Amino acid sequence: MKAIEILFPVFFMMFLGWLSHKRGWVTAGQNEGAKSLVFNILFPLLVFHVLVKAELSTNFIYEILFLDAAWILVYLIGKSIAKPISGRYARLAPFLLMTCEGGSVALPLYIALVGAEHAVNIITFDVAGILINFGLVPALVTRQTSKDVAFLPMAKRIITAPFIIAVIVGILVNMSGLYQWLMENEFHRIYDGTMDMAMTPIASIILFTLGYGFHLRAAQIKPLLALTVVRLVLCGAIVGAFFLLFPELMAVKIFLVGVLLYFLLVRRDSPYRYK
């Protein structure tokens, strides 16, 4: 019964999104507006908030370095096997294998299961993904789609992405001790109230938009199934590497749940959203 209590709201919000699309209650433009609100404003605020209050241990750095190296390796593997497993989608396949958007599915589920106070476990993985998705992916996509790549405009677009700004500012504020100072005086109530209001709707909107966009074309099923199998194998290898490299963390059930949700949930994504 407990599992139903936790998971029913998750699938209900996804069902509402799907039904709203089916019945025409929400237009595609309105759905895109909701996604922009979350991924350009509210979710970066969550990333900032979690990083500001987190204990930035050496494990935090090691996890990010390990995951970024792992995603680059996944991309290289995907590039070498893309054509035989995905056919006409060969150009997209390496990106679909490496792009891990845990915030769309894993974060709402994780918060529902263990509580928002443990979100730092998922956000750490997202920081690694942010560096890939807003650094490496735009550079690779731009190189594929344009012969003349202007470095400065591309670098400016990467550096000014809301997620990148949230990561940089969050880490700097954490290291400066400003958050600790804030918690020691009356201003912390204003800060906490503001963050709570900003972060409360994130999971619901993400799940709604995920349900809204859920649709498959018959021609996509076979290559997506092939990519799903390859992705599960590669992400399974990443989970196995976590057991080898971070055994003490993996012994903590709350952390283990985060790893399993983040890397073994299957979802479809496109790197072109980050352009």
C-alpha cells in the first residue's frame, strides 16, 4: 500500500499530461512554456539551492569526474555502433545513449520515495550531466549541423545556460560560507520560504510535461528498442562501476536508490533541446 501511495501521484500527473494532450486542453506552446519555466528557471534554482547547502566532499568531485568520463566513453561507443543498431537515426544514436536527463523522471520519483532533503544525491549526477549536456553536446551538435562554427557565440551560449550558472554560483556561494552565515540570522526564513515556494511545483510540472509528450511512431519502435538494450547495458556498467569505486556510498540504501533510478530508468530524450 505504501508503494501505491508514493507512486500513484507520479503516474497520475503523467496521465493528466497525456490526457491534456489527447483532449487538447493544453496546447503544444503552453506545454513548451511550462517546460521552459521548469528547466530555465525553477530547476536551476533547485540545483543552486542543493549545491549551496550540500557538503562538497571529495566524493562529490570524484563522482562528477567519473560520470563525465563515463558519458564520453558511452558517446564513443555509441558512435561506433550507431549505424547497425539505429539505421536512419544513426546521427542521433550516440547522443540518445549519453544524454541522461535524470531530472525529468528520476528526480520526481526519488523525491517522492526518500524526500527532498536527499535530492543532493541525484543533483550530483545532474551536475555531471549538465557539464556534458551544456558543454560537450552543444559543441558536437553544432559541429555536425554547421560547417562554420563560431567559437565565441557557442561558448557564450554554453556559459550563460541557466544550469551552468546555477552550478557555478551554487558552488561559489557554498565555498564562500555565505549560506552558513545566512542560516545564522533572521534572513534564513525569507530564503527558505522563497526556495520552498519555487521548488514545490517542479516535480508536478516535469511529470505533467513528460506525460504530455509521450508518443511513439511505429517507425521509431525498432531502433528505440535496440538503443534501449544498449543503453541498459552501458548504464548497468556505470552502476557496476559505482559499486567498485564508491562501495561505502552504495552501502547506503538512499544513495543506492538514487543510482538505480537515475541510470536504469529508460526514457527518450533529444540533445537538440539543449541548442
